[in-house]
Amino acid sequence: MKVAVVGATGLVGTKMLQVLDERNFPVTELIPVASAKSVGKEVTFKGKQYKIVSVEDAIKQKPDVAIFSAGGSTSLEQAPLFAAAGTTVIDNSSAWRMDPTKKLVVPEVNANVLTAEDKIIANPNCSTIQMVVALKPLHDRYKIKRVVVSTYQSVTGTGVKAVAQLFDERKGIEDGPKAYPYTIDLNVIPQIDVFTANGYTKEEMKMILETQKIMGDNSIKVTATTVRIPVMGGHSESVNIEFAEDFDLAEVREILEKAPGIIVTDDTANLKYPMPLDAHDKDEVFVGRIRRDESQPNTLNCWIVSDNLRKGAATNAVQIAEYLAAKHLIGQAVEA
């Protein structure tokens, strides 16, 4: 399968190449794409060097699938060009997520909505992805009424500049690149993305609206507070879930343990619970601190952790491509 990776030199694009390699996606030809200043440079994939090409050159090569991680404006401009050439685009930006004509997909939750006609497919926000993987099997059993989520998000979610800022601050370097308006080391910043008119940030509104779209249920009420913390490895979330009916804790654990893409780490007697260090470079969503909310009926508390660069971005996109390939919705089987 001919695969283009658009934004191949960025933090997520680099991770995308790693995940394609590790998951043995059937890449017969890799087409790495980046900005004009990177054209001609090389990236390594499966031990081979590949020259970065321009968008125009990539489109001419008619890839089966193009995985985008190059920002919203780039995606809005370039994804339709690939789609017009017959390429299926899986986009990691926010550009298409809430477009009613585009599918927003987490494979464990709603891959079944995809068809061969879907030429631009949206990859959800990282913090939304890990949450809905855990919510879906519980919603199927108990029906979720309301979700209250607070996030503790890694600096890697902002990009290379944020990682540099954290480590510069740790070394006492003051004149390095700045991704945040405040110091991040030994601090917590209760703002991710810009504020909107209702007082929520864009990141918080993404979690609210994307959850309803992915779950296919606008009756689910969601409220979110998203927070940047000085960690690497993954995002963490404290999630409070109110159901329409009561639940059995043992059954909740059993449902989560059997659900695809989830690892339950919940043994408080031995101080076992998910942490970003445990999730780093893994594809699963980790769930722990599972307990009843004793302040109101039919309500559950849990703690959800996942590597935001992998499941929250690269892995989810590759899993979408894997699903499309397995169902013969892309590649030679479609052409035949």
C-alpha cells in the first residue's frame, strides 16, 4: 500500500512513522511530505532513507492513504487535493472534526461508520480519544447521562517547542523557545488552547462536542476542565460518569477488562494505578482508581491515562487505516 505521511518531520509525524513500522502496516511505498523548507531532507523508515517531497509531488504519486499531521490550515487546504486524486485522507488536526459531512473516528468505538466513500476522515482530539475508549463499553451497558472530566495533559501535546521550554526551564535557560505564556516546570497551567466566549477553552469544547459525535449520542452531557502539567509520556484524566441506571463495580471492571484497547490497572492495596510513565510509548488506554461516587447515585469515578502521541494521535490514525485496509475500503482491492 502506498502511504503518504504529511507533516512527517513533526513530533506526531515522527511518531506516525514509528507506529506504522511497529504495527507492520503494509507500506509498499512511503511518501513523506513536509513544508517547502524540508523538501529534499530525509527521514528513516524501516532502516531505509526516504526523501521528503512536496505536496504536489505526493499527490501525483496517488497514494492509497495520506495520514495528515500538519496543522488545521494545512489540512483544510491540502486534504481536499489528495481526496480529489482518489486518496483517502486521515487527518489529525481539528480542521474536519466537527464538519457534519466528515466521520470522526475512534476504531474501538465507531469504526463501523466508515465506507469507501469517506475520503477525508477526522482523527479526534487526543484527550477525547482516550476517554471515549473507556466510556463506550460502559455506555452500551448502563447509558451515560453526564460526564465531568478534568485533564492533566503532557507538554508533548503542544509540540516540540513546549518540550524544549520545559527542559530549558529545568536547566535554568531563560532565553529559549516559549510555547506557553507562563513557566511550565514546577507549575500547572489551567488553559489549553484559546478561551471561547463561554469561558471554556477550545480544548474543553472539543472534548464536549467530539464525545457526543463519536458516541453518536447528543444526550450525553459533558463538562471539561483541561490543564497542562510538566510531564512527558501521556495525558491523564479524572473522569466522573453518571449513568441512567445503577451499576455493579465488579461488572464495571469486567466490562473494561474485556473491552478492546483497554488495560485495567486498579489494585490500590498494592498501589497499582495508571500513570503517564506506564503509558509512555504504548498503544492502550489504561484505566484505574475505579470507584463509586458516594455523593450521588448511579455515578462512577475513574482515572484514565494514555500516551497522547500514540493512541491520542499516531496510533489512532494508523488503526483507522488498518480498519480501512482490513475491510478493503482502501488499496488495491478497492481499485480492483
